[in-house]
Amino acid sequence: MTNDSKLGLLAGVAAVMLIAVVYYQKGPGTLSADPPKQPGRVTIAPPQMAANTPAEPAR
């Protein structure tokens, strides 16, 4: 490769990198200074009894 070819390749790669940096789109919320919100308190319901089991043991 001649020096002119190397210089052209370098200039082309630099131009592509510059265009990529200028037009790079950041995701939503990345520019916001607000911290991410924490989820609210989560409660777990007790397990349901099966429909065919009695509510109280037989006496």
C-alpha cells in the first residue's frame, strides 16, 4: 500500500467514526438527572386452599 492509500484509508475511517459519534442516539432517559425510581412495596398473598379440601378438618 502506498502512503496515499494509507492516508485515504485513515481519513475514511476517521470520517465514519466522526459521523457515528455525532449521530449516535442515546436511549430515552439517559440525559435525565433523576435517579431511577425504586419499585413500591411488594406484598405476597397467602396461598389459596384447593377447592376440594375442607376449610376445617372433620371431627
